Amino acid sequence: MRIFLIATLCVAAVFAAGEENLLPLEGMQGFSTFYDTPEQLELMKSLANFPGFDFTKITENTADVLVTASNVNGFKQLLKENIMNYTVTIENVQEAVTEEYITQQVERRLRGRLQAYNTPGKLSFTYYPNNKEISEYLEYVTKTHGDVASLINIGTSFEGRQMNVLRLSTGGKNKPAIFIDAGIHAREWIAPVTSLYIIDQMVMNQNRYLLNNVDWYILPVLNPDGYEFTHVKSANRLWRKTRSPNSGSSCRGVDGNRNYDMEWMTIGASSSPCSETYAGPKPFSERENQNLRDFILARKQQIKAYLTLHSYGQYILYPWGFTSKVPSNEPELKNLASNCANAIAKSRGTKYTFGTSANHLYPAAGGSDDWAMAKAGISISYTFELPGGNSGFLLPPSNIKAVGIETFEAIKVIYQYISSKYVLH
């Protein structure tokens, strides 16, 4: 019966994917599944590469998955036959996406009526800004805080969008730097806006000390084409990849965080252009990743910490992602991650798990944090998986400020560490 069910699910999945491999959201449900045997884990993994199943989070004992309407009943039966518990976290993804869209529009209009936010570019952090609004915000910061803020154009995306890194610096030579990027996965909306909240806090007078000993480079949207695509219409909301075409396939895009030249395609990545974890035809095939690579390598002597913001799961992860082995400075990375987790928890009690990507989340090669450490020589390298809650990627915008506040506490910890380690007093 189990083999029959999997076969039935797979056939249904073939017809579930629409144009550009976009899964239909109407009737799609979100599941959190729980397992305690290796066989049950393998069962989940066996479905991971089939259209109609979008595994958004997999750990050693739980998996979150979005399942298209045509597969829901069969999936529930499969779980029942294998004695696996589950909860339905989202009853209808289309309804949740529509509700988010309406909330977004209401907040935008409210912002326009508030005198405090009538300044072009200023953000209220009550909704998720689109790519254009993010660009306007960066321009606003450079105009209002030109003494410390400047923009560096690092190139364009595949579709021609400008990619700008915001530099925050009080000047001076030979200062260490911290680099932050966000939005490599288009649907992870909380990541870009959190990077903007960090910027917003840094330019305030009471936090200017964070610029004293360290320069900051912040790229709010590493995948601007994909990010903009998720904002165009609700059907696109869960798009993950870039937007480049794939030769010989109608499926577009590459998983940017499988595309780095670090053990590329060895584990946790797909060679299928229609897969969510497609690693691309070759390392650094994506123009956006090339731009980031060139920018970082040109400053590899200065950049001492690399932070990439993702969602969701409440993890602080460090290399390696491609192997269960740990880097030589693992004690240093673990201690700093622990301090960051403690700082976050003091804000509103949010608990973060920390450790290597392969050992605490899942093995995956070609990630940016592994590349930053191994190829760019940046010994302090982290992936922050920000909160998602039951809504996963559809985190209500009412959570934006809370996530920003607690994440900023971790940023302060990293500043203090880099400052004390690399700045002579």
C-alpha cells in the first residue's frame, strides 16, 4: 500500500505544477510532520524532489512541508500508515497569501497618511517593502545620513535590476568590516526587511558606536529578480530561486544558495532545473552571485565576518554545510553563536539553536557561508535562519519590528567580538 500511495502522489504531483513550475496555492496545506525512525525520515526525503511537495524545513525529527490540494488526502494517508504524527499549520495557503496581501496594502496606505512617514523612502516597518521601496529606502538613508552612509553599485541582476551595497563607515583606514546579505531566497521576506531594520538602528545616534571601529557592508536583496517576482502577484509568493532561464527546460531559476563554488553539487542539491534546490549548470552561473563574489573577494583582507539572513527556523548556523566535520575554529564559532542566541533570547524569549549547518539542519553543498569561509578566507561566517512561526514564510508583518529588535541584539554581539579581536586599543 505504501508503494502504491507514493506512486499515486507522484502522478498527482506531475499535474500539480503549473506554468514555470509554480505550485497552485488554492487548497494547498502546510504540515508539520514528526518522526522518530530513520525509515520515516527517508520516507519524507523520498517525496522532497517531487512537484507538489515543497519541503520548507527538515530536521532530524521534524519536517515542514507544503502540499498541493490534489495530494493532501494521499499524504495524510501515507503519514497514517507509517504511524507519523502531524499538525496542519496552514489550512489553505491561498487564503493565507491573500490575507497577507490585503494586510500589506492596508499598511502601505496607512503609512501614506501618517505625517511621520511622508518622507520619500522612509519605512514604517509595518509591511514588507518590495524591491523598489528597498532601493528608495537606501537612497533615503544616504541622503539623511550622508556622513556615514554611501551606496556601492556592485552590478546588475539577470533582469537588469541594480544591486547596491550600503556602506556604513565613519572613515579611517585599515578598519575591519562586517558584511551582511539577505534575500537570496525570494520568498523569505523577513530577511531583507530585517537587514533594513539593522541599518535603521545603526544610523541612530545612540547606536553610532557600532561604526566606530568597524565598517559595515549590507546588501538587503541578493536576489532582486526573484524577490520582485514574489511581490507581483499572490501566485508567485512562494517562489524561491533566481529568475534566469534554464537551457532545455521551461523551469526558470537557480537556488542561489546551492550555486557557490564550494563542494558544488556534492550533497543536498539537485541537477534538475525544476527542483527548488537546483544548483545551476555550473558554480557561480548566477549573475547575482558573481556580483557578490567579486565584491567580497576585492575586500577579503578587510571583511572579518560574513552574515547571511534567511528564514525560517530560528537557527544560527556555521560551516560546514557539505559535511558533518567541523571547521578548525568551531569552538570560536560555537561560543560566539551561543552569545548571539543568548542576546536574542533576552529580547522576547525567542530561542535559537546553533551549530553547523550539516549537523543541525541538513547537509547542503554550495552555500554562501561555506564559500565565505573556505574561499574568501572569512573565519567568522554565519547563516541566521530568522523566525517563521506556524506561518512559515508568511510571517505576519506585525512581527517585523520584534524580529528586527531581537536580531539587532545579536548584531551588537558580533560587533563587540570583531571590534575586540581586530582593533588595536
